[in-house]
Amino acid sequence: MTLMNFSNTEDNQPLDGGFQSPGQPADPDAPDPLESAIEDLQRKPLREKRKSRRKHTDALDETDDDESAYQEPSFVKQGRRRQRFGRALRIALIGGTLLMLFGALAQATYIFRDQLAARFPQAKPALVEACNLIGCRIGLPAQIDAVVIESTELQSLAPEKNIFMLSALLRNHGSIVQAWPHIELTLKDANEKPLARRVFVPADYVKSGPELQKGLLPKSEHPVKIQFELTQLKAAGYRVYVFYP
């Protein structure tokens, strides 16, 4: 029986690579256990944060899945559709009302353009320009209610020549200028039946061109004298009135 020698010599190697003899120096490249523990502690919160973030993302995904799976009741959808339709209808009604108001204002401006130009002279250039675009013109107002004949007289100047003179007094009671009216003379017999009619235009009794364009001024009167001839007609009376064609 042979006995093994377990004496510690320099040539002897350790039996296990994981153990060192008390006198053997430590490996300088081996990691320090304390530093390894610190690094593990520093990495652990990061892993926890990543896990928490992953859980939060999963929870959001589950919420989205729940919302996508949720179906609105039909009466809620109908109520929302009615609300949208009512809003669109109100907008359409407001737009239509504004268009109607604009159209009515434009029509009133067109109808009363002469009165507006006479009452607001500063607006006349704009009205004239607008009329040029649509083919109308700006003239003097023609409000027959503002113009009256105060007095009339029919005289025979030369009985043998049947020449007569019609005298009248025109008055403008309005607050704005008026166009010169037409004057109609009706001759009647003894039974008040009309025998003849004759119409005199403004150029027959307004001799001045500038005065003709200026019109009958507000709160003013204008004497009228018209001379004319009647042949083979015996009248017992007459009637005079003014009008705008």
C-alpha cells in the first residue's frame, strides 16, 4: 500500500481552481464584489421603470380596445345627427336672411335712387357709377305728391287768331328738389265733357337749360306761362293738372 504525499511544496498545484491557498495573492482582474452589488442596485430601478412603463402601455392598449369595442346607442347617434343638422339649418337660414336683406336693400336703392341722390348729394357719384354698371341713370326725383298747381288762368290773346295763354303757378312743397312735371290742359264744353287734351312738357314752359336741369327747388314756386293756338274749337271751360310720365 502506497501512501500519497500531501506536503505543501512550491511545485504543488491547487486541487480546485476555485480555491486558493492562504498565501496565494488575489487576481487583480477579478471584479470587486462591492462594486458589482452597487451596479446591480443602480440597474434595478431602471428595470422597474421599464416594467412600469410596459404595464402602463399595456393598460392604455386595453383601454383603447375597450373604447373600440364600445358601441354608442342609436338614440345618441340620432341626437348628434339632429344637432348637426339643426346647426347647419341655422347657418343656412342666417345666410339666406342676409342675402334677402341685401337684395331688398339693393332693390330699394335702385327704385329710390333719384330721391337718395337728391337727399344725399355726397352719395350721388357712387350711385351714378353703380347705375353705369347696370344700365340705369340718375335723374331728378319725381314725387307728384310734392308738386301742386296753386292757380291757373286761360286767356285769349287774339280771338281772331285763336291764340291763348295758359298761366299757372307751380309749387314744390317737398323738402328735396323735384323734376319739372308735365302739364295737361283739358278743354271742356258747357256740359263738362272733354273736347280736347293737350300735354305740355317741361321744355314748353322752362326756357333756360340750366334751370331745366336744376329742377323745381324745394319749398319754392315757379310761374308758368304757355302760349298756344286752338283752331275751330269753342270751349266753355278747362282743367289743368300736373303729372309725371
